[in-house]
Amino acid sequence: MKANSPMIEYFSETAAVYDKRNQPLSAIATTLHFLTGLILQQAPVQARVLCVGVGTGAEILSLAQANPGWSFVGVDPAKGMLEVCSKRLEQAGVLDRCELIHGYVQDLPQLASFDIVLSFLVAHFVAREDRSGFYQAMWQRLLNKGFFVSAEISYDLHAEAFPLMLKNWEAVQSLMGATPESLAKLAVALHKELTVISPEETEKLLRQCGIEIPVRFFQAFMVTGWYGVKSYKDG
């Protein structure tokens, strides 16, 4: 369920430039955050939110500004990311509503205590054999009527259309400053360095962890978003 150490070290070391590097893709993030906000309109006015893989705090910033009554817990294994996140939240004036924890979702108490649990662009770093447990760890920490929201890189890498999608993904990586050498290795990275699974497999795993009706609400090339609502019978 835990990302490998080299990956954690990479994110810690690049935390200071992470947002700048991703700025060319801000339109994708803005749309994802906008749709997430619409999904969460029915959440409580005083909602408690868990952000898994909080990174530099983009999701917290998006939600906190629109929902002054919400409080947040952000968890991330990369200390560098948490340091940048803390500074951004302080600058935005919302740090007093936030608790940042160095670690993983499974390190948190298992007691269901959150109205919303979300994780953006994290799941594809979790090994296939641990993916179901990763989703379940988030789902278990949700209160009844709570919202689960997740976005990840998801695609059938063996599909007939994958070579065409790969060209699109190369364009995305180029905007983020990828070198010709790294672009040449992109297909290998998707197959071996990340755990990219198909949307169909993702839906199956989400159902297995207890999400009776997973809703695919977002897709931008290979970035796919899902949400589910916990009902009383989910336990």
C-alpha cells in the first residue's frame, strides 16, 4: 500500500518546484477541482475532510476557500511536500483549519471520522496487489453519507488505442518539461514504474472495497476521476 522510498525521496526533493512544473496543466486541475466542488455541495457545512497524498495542498486550497466551515487533515509520506503545503496554506490564511501528518492513510486511526476522503494523482503509485487495500483504507475512514473522491492515471495499456493515447500523454509530459530521452522511455515508465490499471479494473476494485456505485465523473486523457457515497448499509 506504500509507495517505494525512491519515489518518496523524489517528491521531497522536487516539492519546491512541483507547482511551477505543473502550471502548464492548470486547466486540467481547475476542471477536476471544479467538478469535485459540485459533487461535494451536499456535504455538511462543518465537514471534516481527509486529503490522502496531500502534496502541496492544491485540493485543500480549492475546497477551503469555498467552504469556510470545513476542516482538513492532510497526510503525505514526503516531508518536502508537507513543508511546501504548510507554507501555502499559511499564506492563504487557512492553516488554522488544517492538520498535516507525515505518513500514510493506513497510519491514521481506523475509526470512521471524515465526511469527505479524497486522493488525487496518488493511486497509480500504489502497487497492484496493494491497490484494493489503499481504496479500502480511505473508504473505512468515511462516516455514513460521506464522499469518496479519487483521481488517478488510468488506462488499458494493452488497448488498440493506447499508441494514440501515448502520443497525447507525450504532449502532456512535454508541457511539464520532459526531455527527448524521458519521452522515449515514457511507455516503459507507464508499464513498469507506475501501476496504471484500466478504468474497468479500477471500478472492480472500488466495488470490492465497498463502494456499491462508483461513478466515473472525470477524464482528461489518462487522468480519470471517481466518486462514491457511503450509505448506512455499507457499514
